Amino acid sequence: NAGVMQNPRHLVRRRGQEARLRCSPMKGHSHVYWYRQLPEEGLKFMVYLQKENIIDESGMPKERFSAEFPKEGPSILRIQQVVRGDSAAYFCASSLGQVDTGELFFGEGSRLTVL
Amino acid sequence: GQQVMQIPQYQHVQEGEDFTTYCNSSTTLSNIQWYKQRPGGHPVFLIQLVKSGEVKKQKRLTFQFGEAKKNSSLHITATQTTDVGTYFCAGRNSGTYKYIFGTGTRLKVLA
């Protein structure tokens, strides 16, 4: 029974390149969250998605960042034209989507380093 | 916007001492969750509180949700070295799905 799978675990990009982070939720989960964590800091909400729908993207920067969760395949967080400030750990979490029992199951994270 | 603060930011205790972290939200919450993140690891769910004034226990851990549903606490009795990590609360407002994480409390336990 695989948990939330994120890849790549580590990604190095040069300024101006694109970063694509993937997240496969737990089996049976149709809701995905993305959070960003800077070293020694808390988790900042970015976006909440259901299959084929973005429900809440209030935490996403207006430019360069986008997220999707297609009908088939993993959720993808895409960062275009990366800058050094994008260096962080990006965590994906999935849930059953039942609000009253909305435990979030986190993946191990993707650590992005921008040179 | 909604803010969730935790105090203290850091806590060092001797093994066997008790530990408490406090969580305060700027808005009334529908429910609150607690997570533990080990150094270099990912957040792991501990518990969820829903009702005003609710108290839940897990072995040496006691969780409380305030009467006004704006604050919460986690108390660990007789800490052990395995308790090391950062403890986060995460609150959700009614009508939304997103969880806003607190600033976290990093616990170090000295053997």
C-alpha cells in the first residue's frame, strides 16, 4: 500500500530553467495539496486540487508557478524561469477529501536547489 | 489573511521533563490538526480535534482545543529522545479545504 510518492527527491536547476515536481497521491485519494518549506521554517500553503480542478490556489505566486492534477497521472507543480529564491522543499499531501476526517498524508518532499 | 502562530519557537528539555507547545489562530477554526516532522523528514499526522474544548490523549501526548476554537496545545509528559522534531499545528476555517500550518515548535531532548 504505497504512500504519497514524490519525484524527483532532489532537483538542481540553474536560474532561468524550468522545474517540474510530480506527486502521486495515495491510492483512492483524489485531493492533493502542495506546500513549500524553506529551511528552518514552517509549511506555506500553495494550492489545493481535486482531479482536473484547482480548488484553491490562494498561496501560489501569480507568476511562474502553476499546478495541475489531470484525470490520469500524477499532480504536477511547475515552476518556470526559476530563481534562487525558489530553492526550498516542496511537499505534496493527499487526502480522501472528506472534510471532517481530512488527515493529510505527506510525501517525502522534493528538494529544489537553484544555482 | 489567516495566521497561525506557535510558541515557543524552540524548546530544549532534559529527557524526562515535560514539554508544551501552544498554537493560536487569528480566526475561529473548524478543526485543527497536529503534525510531527523529524529533522530531514516529512510531516506525519498525529491527531485531529474538532469540538470546542476537546481533549484527546495518545500515550504521553495530550492535545487540547480551546473553547473558542482559536487556540490549541500539545503537552508531552516525560519526554524521550524519540520525541525530537518539530511540532506543527494546522488549522482549517469553515467553508475551506486548506490547512494553514503554524510556525512550528522545534523540540530538542537532551539525554
